[in-house]
Amino acid sequence: MHDAFKLVAAGDAILNRRLRVFNEERFTSLVNLVRAADLSVVNLETLLHDFEGYPAATSGGTYMRSPPWVADELAWAGFDACAAATNHAFDYSHDGMIATMRELDRRAMSYAGLGESLTEARAPAYVDTPAGRCGLISACSTIVPGSAAGKHHPVTGGRPGIAPLRLETRYQLPEEALETLQSFSEDLGLEARKAERAELGFPIPGHDDDAFRLLNLAGNTHPAFETGDSFGVEQRADESDIEAFCDGIREANRQADWVVASLHAHEGVGGRFNDHSTPAFLESFARRCIDAGADAFVGHGPHVLRGIEVYHGAPIFYSLGNFLMQNETVEFVPPEMSQRYGLNDEAKPADVFDARIFDKDGNRTGFLGDSAFWESVLPVCTFDAGSGALEGVRLYPLDLGYEKPRSQRGRPMLASGATASEIVERLADLSAPYGTTIVAEDDHACVVV
């Protein structure tokens, strides 16, 4: 065993192009950091397939497809394991999931969060290293309908999918406003429809809790409203999913020396999405993972950085943003994506991404137009091998090429100068509410532990 254990964690990886052909010093130095760690993990936010499956009716955004050889590129860069539970896992239905698992298995690349059944999706993935055996467990809270894995049954089997952390949204209203909403529901005849459904044996889900549920005639999810001191939106994680995830951490602790917990979450505070805010359910979930025995918690999903917390001596990265972001060079997209941006079915992928990214005046818009989307950090965490104590966290700012053309941006380089300073300052501000101090060094920053 080594005297120390070194962990590298990276954010979202959407890769469609070769990595090993590049040799810029700021890129090769980054790759060397990944390779030098005992365990390097990354979030695989794409699918590996050759269009064998069928595009799903809905997608998490871009319909993700990467050539299967991108797994070889990630391994070349030094990554040992992937978190694979994401909102894009169902972009090409179950066939896309199965193809992705097949390609990772062929390359002996460990992955967690995706499986042929719920049991497999929730199971830890393991990596053996000279510094000890490592376990990775992964889940996703941004769940596209149909993407969650199903329990195995002796006759019917299971269902391929991701390990879910299901959320319920609760809307808080002042008492008078809630009474008005209930009156509207009565006048619309929705209360009568709810009663009729219950008599037929189809009560709406959640009908037996304390919240008022507004009947949604177009779906199976019915918004929950409750009395509050003011108007507000809160998302709560399903307790059974939390406990199942923590059970996986406890299992991994019995089988491995080091355990990393990973969650893909696009949700922000108050119903926000893809922003720097960290919702209460994510904070609580991350801390429970550490309490269950995880040595580190790695968050990703919103494509921007969120704060860092050191909780009971363990690092929590609420979001590491993007590590590789090449979603603009997906080779083909189905008509559903073209239609989303008002284009006809014959639109080329370049047409679709132009419509998504640029306004009528040619200016970048939306979250892809935010420079923070193209900036990140690579944390290098060092633990004492004997005690398991966290000894240090170094943060290396990353620049994904915001100003570069589509054909070049999305590949990370070690940031320098003003860009590096701005990334560190932003992350320090985001981390300050957790009592975390980040100090800038020559080419990196350090978390005070």
C-alpha cells in the first residue's frame, strides 16, 4: 500500500473527437495530472453506440451519441471509471443504454449508475489500484421518463436504466392562495374527477399525504401544494432512493478501501435549472453520503461550477461543471431536435446547433453562451493511506475554449492568467457559504482543510 491515496475527479464528459492527437503543453500537463492519480473518475454524459437503437420521444437536451472509441480516449487520458447515470442515458432508448454498457464492458472500463436492472444500476463499481481497492457509486436526480432502471422479477426480468434519485416538487403557498387554488380545482370539476378515479380504483399518486394535489389530466404526476409562510418551490429527494444509495456506499466500504459517491443533478434552488445555486436536497444528500462512509462526493450536471464543502473531513464538490463539452459536433440528430428549434426534418446538425446557440443577430444565447459554461476545475485530492484523513485538495482551473470555433472548443486546457484567476475567485465565492476557504497558488488553488 502507498502512504497516500490520490483522487482526481472530473465533471461532465461529452466527447466526440480524438484527444490523443493533441500535444499542447497546457493539455498534456492536464492529462498527466489525471494519469498520476491512483483513481481518476469522470461523468460520462453521452452514449456509446452506432445508432443501433431508436431515438427516444424526448431527450435531456442534445440527443447524445459518441463513437464507441471515445471510451478508449478517456482511458488514454487516464480515467479509470465513469459515472454513467445521467439525464441523457435514455436518448436512444434502452438499446442505447445496452450498447453503452457493452462498449464499456468490452474495454474493461468500470462504470456505475447504469445497469440491466435496478440492482445492477445501484451496485458499486470497483477499481483495483496499488493504493487500494476503490468503489464508485452513481445516481441521477434529473430523470427523463422511462430512464430509471426497474427491479428484477424471476418471470418478467428487470429493466435497463439508471440508478434514480427521484425528486418530488412541493409548491408552498400562503393559506389564502392555497384556498383559492382549491376553489379553482372544485369549479373546474377536477375534484369530482379525482373522486371518480378513486372509486374506479385509480387514486392519483400521493393522494393520501397532507398536500393538496392538482389533477394533471395529461400525465401521471400531479403537482403538490402545501401551506407556507410565503410562496416557494422546494424539491425533496425520495427517502427510499437515498437509503438505497447509502446502502450501496456501506456495501462498498465493506469491499473496498476508498469510496466515491457521484450524483448527476441539473436542479438548482427554487426550481432553477443549470445554474450555480445548490438546492437543499443536494446538500443534504451529499452529507448523508459522507455520513454513510463515502470518502468524497462528486456532483455534476448543471454544466457550471457550484461550491465546495469540506464536511466531516471529506470533500464535497456540488458541481464540477464541464470537463469535455463537444455536444455541438454530434454527428446526427433526430427530427425531434430539429423541430424543437423550429426547423424542418431535413435540417443538418450544424443548422440545429446554430439555431440553439445563436440569436437572430448572431450573438450567443442561452447557457451555451455563458462563458462560465466553458470553465471548470480539476480537483486533485490527497488522503493519508493509513488514517484515511483528507490531507489536501488542489484545484486546477480549466479553460474549454469559449472563444474558439465549434470545431475546436470543448477540449480542456489548464487555464492561466486572468481566466484562471476569475475561475478561482468565482469558485471561492460559491464555496464561502460552506465555510470553505480557497487560496490561489501559482498555477492552481488549494482548499484549506
